[in-house]
Amino acid sequence: MRSVALAHDYLTQRGGAERVFLAMARAFPDSPLLTTLYEPERTYPEFADHEIEVSSLQQVALFRRHFKTALPFFPAAIRSMGPVAARVLLSSSTAFAHGFETVGCHVAYVHSPPHWLWESRRYTGGRRGLSTCARPLLGPFRHHDVRAAQRPHLILTNSRHSAHKIHAIYGRTAEVLPPPIRARRAATSPGDFFLVVARLLPYKNVHLVVQAAERLGVRLVVVGEGPEHARLVELAGPGTEFRSRVPEAELDELYARCLAAVVAGEEDLGLVPIEANSAGRPTVCHARGGALETVLPDETGVLFMEQRVEAVAEAMAAAAGRSWDSARLQRHAGRWSEECFADRLHLLTEAFPSWCRRCGGPGLGPRPLEALLRTRQPLARSSERPALVEWAG
């Protein structure tokens, strides 16, 4: 039986969750990656360096290119890949991966309960037609999702905001483990453009930034792809440029040279503001969700309260009109280091199974990772376990 296996919903796009899963893969380079679908050209190329196991859905080219068309089949595909024979399964889930069945201990990093399932109106940008079409599927899928969320022995998540949603929807306690960012290079001076890095989906509200840039008469670079692309191009003025599948070196340069990175949607955490700070640049964010945990107002960025073009434009102008302490921004971003993330995951995979009550151990209390960090010794191999509060974890 393997020591550690890793799992993710599907590797068919480039997003924050896939970037976090890539960090997991780097932390456990010899572990196999389990996923329902894998399309190398559409996700991060570094995944090709790892052993990847896919489901039977992989045989359908349409599913690999348009993963949403496989929606009704994902739960069965996840079931068909289990139970996973590993001492620890470490899953990364935005949709279905937390439902993997395991022989050993399952630690699930749940980025958020699925937006399309539990926040369908926001996910579709309030478009009633799309929500109406999806509504007949929501009941059965929600029932399945709540049941699947009881399978992991421990749930981790990216922010307090996500932890609140996980508790409200699943009735599970989730411990916050800050996700890693890719540290970006800083430049000596900024350029003359604002930056958006996002999947082009309705709930990202990129249209507000595009319209705000046009109103201010400033340059804007939008990095990303998605179903909103055509609509955004129609809204954009001559100063807005769209790019997709940008190499990391080019993205480094964009972060380092931008006036500010702009995030107009409500994010569960949001890696973009932190990556911008790591390059010594500020961010402009909507004052809801994860931004309240990642942005220090007027220190690392500017927050706007209302999702209106005028509010976004005002915040962008404020960010461009003042100077920022790049060293201060970079120190702030240091809280989300990949080294710290990998260290915590190794501690959990080595020690948690021996303590997990559902695996026959005595329990670690409501926050197992915090408890293990307090002891900071190889608990799984120790003959003497420190006295810790028992909990169904």
C-alpha cells in the first residue's frame, strides 16, 4: 500500500486550486496523482512530471475539453477510482475530490463547497436562465455532496471565510491552512497598466474592471480565459489587452510592473492579491470574502465596498495615486509560503493517522494541525504520546 496518494477533481484548467494542487505534488513528488480528467494542454505543464491516474471519463475527448459536460458522471467516476489504497489520501477539492473513498486516512483540502452547487446565482452572475436550467440537478447533487463531505477524516481549507461555509453546509469543522503562492519577482518601478489574473467566469466580475479602466482611460491587461471572454472583448476599450496561457516568466513581469492587481469578485481567499504583494505591488479588491483576510487596507491594497463600476474606478485611481512600500508588501506575502505549506502537509501525513479517532487513535482535539504543531515531534513514531484533548477527528 502506498504511503501517500494525491487527488484533485480534474486537471483541465489553470486556476488557483490547480496551483495549490501543484504545490502538493511538489511536496510529494513520488506520490501518484488521481483525477477524473487530465488535459495537459489546458492545465499547468508541470503536472506532466508526475504519475497521473485518471478515470474512465478520460476516454471521452469532449469531457477533457469541456469538463462541465461530464457533470452528471463525476460522482460515479470518483466512486470507481476507490477505495484508494494509501496510508494517507491527500485530496484537493473544489467539486468532488473530497468524496474519494479510502483504505487509509483521508485528509481533504476543501477550497470551498462547490460554487456552482451552493452559490449558483452568484456563480452564473445572477443570470436567471442559467440558474433555472441547473436547478433540477441541484437537489440530488447537494444531497450527494453533503454525504461525500462526511468521508474525509480531516478537512483543511484556505480561509476563515471558507471554513464558515464548510461548517454551514456540511456541518464539519475545517482547519485553516494558508495556501501557498508562487513568489514573484519585484521590479524597481511600476509600469502604466492595471492587471487582472482570473478565469473569465461571471462571478469574477471582470467586466467591472474592464469598464472602470475605460472610464479612467488607463491601460488594463487581462490574463485568463473562459466563457466571458467574448463579452469582455465587446466591453473593452482600446487600452485593454487580453492574454491567455501566459508563461510564468511573463506573468512574473506583469505582476512586477503593474500599477495594481484588481480583483472585483468575492473570493474564498484569492491568491492574486498575495502574489501581487510578493512582487511588491498593491491590490484593489472587493471588501468581502477572503480579501478581508489577505488585504490590509491602505497598507497592502485598497478595498472597495460596492460592486459598481464607479467604486472600482475610484479604488483603482486611489491605488495608482499613492506610493507603496514594496518591502512591506513582500513581507506580508511571506505568510503564504510554499515551504510552510509543504511542511504542514508532511507533518499531517506522517503523524495524523496515528491520532485520528476514526482510524482508531485517541483524537487530537478540534484543530489537529495546531495540536501537532504545538508538540512538534514525530508523533507517529513516538512511543509516548503527549496528553491531548480527545475529539472525533
